[in-house]
Amino acid sequence: MSLFRPPIVRSATAALDRSLFSKTFPIAAARVINPKNISRIQAQLNKSHAILSLDRLKPVQMDPDLALASKGGKCLLLNPEVKPDDSNTWSKVLQEASEKDEIKIIPYDLVLDYDYWQYLDVMTSLLPEDAQGEIPVGFSMVGHVVHLNLRKEYLPYRKIIAEVIVDKNPQIRTVINKIDQVGEQSQFRTFSYEVLFGPDDLNVVVGEGDCVFEFDYSKVYWNSRLQTEHKRLVDMFSPGEVVCDVMAGIGPFALPAGKKEVFVLANDLNPESYKYMKEGIVRNKVSEIVQPFNEDGHTFIHHA
């Protein structure tokens, strides 16, 4: 609903003040006279579309009257079209329930604060109007790390972007931003980065393809967006077949294939990838199926 939007803050270069995101929306609510009837009345009002339907908000709330709330009093939040002082805006179901003294239509101050608003809501509120075009939303999550690749125009706001990401994703502790192209500084497709929020700890745990991977994200190549492609390839093979993976990384294809009892010769030139792949082979109990190598790809192909 367009009515329910966070307040405009426009302070993306200042410290994040979460209190500025609290906003009160005056709406109507149906006070349920007998709390035992609330499920039945809610079902009736739902059919007439009188109930407020708002993501992440329960329509059943404690009565705003503290005395009634202390006795278990509850109310049902109503659509903004319903006005407590204008019965002409009430649906037939609301009118009938009111006439039967099952409910009373009352004013209700709906307060939505920072905890309610999602990442994009907050950033739309914070960023200046000339930075609204392509707000960064396409970030990668690798374990407890979010990896950003911010465009130049968003770099002045990178710290507050990172802080909001952590606020809105409880599993995230560290946010980094890539400061060079993958492979630009290393033949192993690693990259330099800046820590925007949290500890400089890129030792992550990731689950993929019924396997658990543990690795230092700063030392190996990992792309979570390839998970669907890894699964597609694994699904192509049958148990007992033999596959060679020339650039296996830490094994996001090789280990799930091994779980399927596909024999895999898995190679990677990066010593760190090789180390974590060996650990993953043991951890995921595919030692008899997946054989790791740490060779140049050309050499490996000739040996394999």
C-alpha cells in the first residue's frame, strides 16, 4: 500500500539514526468486545476485505486502551478506507457486527518503526533523490559475509549501506566491498576488498548440495550464484560414472557429485583451494569417491 511508507530522512552520509524512521499512521481498528470471539470475527472481516493486510504485520493487536489490554483485550486493524467516525465507510459485515455489539470501531495509531522497514525501504528513505536510480540490492551472501560490488556513485554511502544490510539480515556479521576486479591481482581469482562493517573475518561456513564447506573467502574463489548450475551438472551424472573437474575450486561441484557416488578427479591450482577441498572431502565423507589434485590444468588433463 502506498500509504505505508517510511519517513523521508535523506541523511545517508551521517550516522544512522534509527529513531528517525518511526512513523505513526492514524487508522481504524475493531475492538472485539469478547476476546473469545476474535477468530470468528476476524474470519468474517477477512471475507469482506475489511482487515488491514500489510506484510510482516499481524492484524490482531492488543487494545490501545491499556486497562482493556491488561485484561486481554484485543482489536483487529482495519483498512485505511475505514474511518472510525464515518459509518458510511464501514462494510456491511462491520456494520452488522457493530450493531450486535460484538465490536466497536475505534481510532488506532499504528506506529511503524525502523525494525519494521525492510532494507530497500530504509535506503530509499536515506539516499538523496539523485541516487534513487539503482539502489544496491544485488549483493552476494557467503556464510556470515555480504559481498558488495558498489558502483562509484554509491561509494560515499557505503558505510551506512553496510550497516543497514547487517541490521536487516541477522545472520550477517561482516560486509565487504570489492575494490578490484576478480583475478586482477591474483591468478586464483581472488580480489582485494574493504571491510565496511563488522570484523575482518572471512572464515565462512556454507551449505550447498547436501555438503558443508568451510573456507577463508579471501583466499579462494567462490560464487554462490552458481549453485543452480552446480546442481544442474550433478543431476546429469549417474552413480559410478567418472568425471574430471579441471578447475574445481574448493569442490562445490565435485563434492555434491561425490555424494551421488559419482567418481570425481578434482583439481585446482590454488593451494588454498586444494587445502579446503581436501578438508571438505573428509568432512563430507566422500574420500573414497573424490580424489583431489593441486596441479596446473594442462598437467592435470594429461595425467587424468
